[in-house]
Amino acid sequence: MSAEFPFWTEEKLRIQDTDLNGHVNNASIAALCEAGRGEIISAVAGIPRERPLASALRRVTIEYLAEAHYPGLVRIGSRIAKVGNSSITIAQSLFVEGRCFATAESVIVFTDRVTRRPAPMPDAWREGYAKLA
């Protein structure tokens, strides 16, 4: 499990993350993925307000594999699956007590802050993300 993912984030489940069936709902799982994405992106590019480029989520696909329940601690494993010119693809798996309950793949596009159009990443970012592949 650990070897597949060079980057880890932990999030505590909250009672509000559950639905009427008592399991963690799909919107909360998406938010857990977002937490992991935000941290892996920031680890290379810095905090959002200080980056020379903005970022936008182009696509996210989530596979729900099993139920997860409150209370608990979710470990989110993330790795860079692909580095493009102006985008990265992030692969993630979410675990509770060592059991994977969801996987996700997300495409993030970096954009010029003025034009809002895709913009090439700085070389240092490309190299940093490649190290997290």
C-alpha cells in the first residue's frame, strides 16, 4: 500500500460526512479526494494564492469500492499518474483501517491567471511532479 503512493494525507471523518444509511456519502468522498489533491499540488507548486498559475479541476472519476463509516481516520494515498505540458493526472486511493474503500483519478489543468486559458507549467513543477509519480 505505502509503496504505491509517495504522498499521504489524513482526514478525520465527521458525523456530517454520513448519509441516511449511515455510511460516508459520495460528496464527502469527493471532498476527501480534494483534500489529498490540494496537498500534493501544494507540495510542489506552493500555496494557491502565491502560485504564478491558477489551477482547475478538469475531470474526476471516483470508484466506490466499499462502505466507510463514522468514526474513523481516512488515509488518502496520492501519486502523479501523468505529467503533461499544462496538466497533471493524480491517482488516489482512500483507506480506513487499511481497507481501500474508494479510488479516484483527477486531471488538474494549470491556467494563466488573467486569460484563464491553459498555461505551461514551470520546469521546476514538472520535475517536482515527476518525482511523485
